Amino acid sequence: MKSNQTLVKEFILQGFLEHPALRLPLFGCFLVLYTVALTGNALILTIVGCSAGLHSPMYFFLFNLATMDIICTSTILPKVLAGLITQENTISYEGCMTQLFFLVWSASSELLLLSVMAFDRYVAICRPLHYTTIMSPQLCAALAVSVWGVCALNSSVHTGLMARLTFCGPCLITHFFCEIPPLLLLSCSPTRVNSIMTLVADGFYGFINFLLTLTSYGYIVASILRIRSKEGKRRAFSTCSSHLIVVSVYYTAVFCAYISPAFSYSPERSKVAGVLYTVLSPTLNPLIYTLRNVEVQRALGKLFPFC
């Protein structure tokens, strides 16, 4: 049996080799985005961790979101940048499986956390008098641990199933990182179980999870519409508008990348979607939450008066 062996010792990441003239511009663009993503999310971690006024459920979940974004970008972009500058786009088999694990872990965690954050906003707007009681520190901690734990298990299952496959060649991954759909296309052993588990994960994270988020926002919108004063409506909407923007950007990218059958896999479309959810979304998240949040701006001003 060759269930735990592979004839391919390393893979070649196609990356953006089909556009050699864009190599240096892409390097500069990705470097700027990675720097902004790291700086912005590290700033979120610092602000939330050091500001007593931000020790609330919403900012606790934002702290977790920033951590996931750092893991996601740091899993993908250093290898992309190295490939663009050196034109050496190989990745070892072990490195590919490691990248796959952390990517699936951070991406699925973010999807699940966005639903938890939507629930938090639902309680804050629809049941404000009971918010402190419902969103207790114990419940928030349990939700965060559950998100990280469930998604680590999910990632372990997918990575373990991928490691059982045999790859006989070709070894060219038509992407700029190791992702499930292009890897399945390279396997020379049956991928039925992998495909089934991918569909199950898609159903949970992409459908059930999305419906839960939509349901929360359905109640939120209905509650806001019942507020009589324009100022009250504006204030209520401002507490969830940042999260709604983040949800829209992230789910659009993930649906483009994953919610499609393997036989209709498109490398170009997948690369664009990959840039959206592994690069652009982690870069925009801290900007969205800081630029649209007065409390974060005040905390930033106290920590960094020179800003």
C-alpha cells in the first residue's frame, strides 16, 4: 500500500509565471499589502489588549479575527514574495501540507467567527438590556475556543485525507499556494472521500454558517427599522456596518473559490478569489474596523498620541 507515501517530493506553484512582465509590480503590491495587513492587525491586537475600554465581547472577537488574519497572510504571502523575487516557485510536499493546514484552519475559523460576531451584534441591538448577561465572559471564551477547536479539527481532517493521496505527477499546482481543489486534480489515487468531505465542509461553512449570519442580520435590520428616531437608527446601524462589510467581502471571495464542483475549477478565477480572501480581506479588516469605529480611534489616540 502507498496510502502514506507520495512519488512527488515537491510541487511547483504556478503563481503568476504566466505574467512575467508583472513580476516586480506584483511583488511591490503584495509586499505593501502584507506590510499593511501585518501592521494593521498587530495594531488591533495591541489596542484591544492594552485598552481597558475595549475589553468587551465585540472587541474580544475582533482580537481573535485579527489573529486569524495574521495567520492566514503569514501562511501564504512570504512564499509568494519569495517566489516573485527569486523566481523559485517550488514547495516541498511537507511544506505544502503545512500550508494547507494553516490556510484551512484560519479561513474556516474566520467564517465561523464572523457568524459568532453577527450573533454578538444581534444580541447588542435586538436584546440590549440582556446583552451583558447573555454575552458573559464565560460564553465569549467558550465560543472562541469552540471556533478555534472545531476548525482545527476540520483542517486536520482535510490535511490528513490529502496526505493519504498519492501524487505521481505532474506536480504543477495551478495556484500561488496549496489549496484543496488544485491538489485534488493532481492526485493519481481516488479522491472520492476528499471530495465528499470538502462538500460537507462547504455545506457547513458556506451554507449553514452563511444562513445563520443572514438570519442574525435579518433580525438586526428588522429591529433597526422599528427604531423611530433617525439618530437611533444611525447609531444602531453604525455598530454593525463594519462587520457587515467584512462579511460581504469575505463570503464573496470564499464562494468564488470553493462553492463550485471540482470539474469546473478555474485557475484564474481561483487565483483572484485567493487574493481576495488571503490578502485583500486581512488587509482591509483592520482598516474597516479602525476607520469606522470611534472607540477604536480614541483608544488609538491614547496609546499613540503622536498619531
